[in-house]
Amino acid sequence: MATNEVHTISAAGAARKLGLGKAKTLALIRDGRLRAKQLDGRIRVRLVDLDAFLASLPDATNAGQEHREPPS
């Protein structure tokens, strides 16, 4: 039985979902941080790999506070 479910997206599509530029997304793929497949010369990111990448990132609870001076 065929389904119309999408299981992969392009590197540009992954970049849009991540809120990053395509170059940064390709760098993540090249560095092995974001898994991807190659199909007929095109880079495809499996949605499960995109979800796994996001799950592997640290929480941003204190994001941006590491460089602030403590209150006096």
C-alpha cells in the first residue's frame, strides 16, 4: 500500500525547519552532526534524523546568560 507520507526533506528544507541558513545546515551535515543521505547527487535529510538532531541539542534555559556580569 502506497502512502503520500514524506520521510525526507532537502538540505534547504531542513535549514528552513531549523531556522538556519543552507550553508550552516550543510556544514552540520559535513561535520557529521546532522545525518543525511545522498540520492542521485541530492542531499536528503530524513525527518527522524532531523528530530534526533534537535533532541541532541542542549536546552536553551540559560541561553545568552553565560557572558553576563553577575549583579553587584
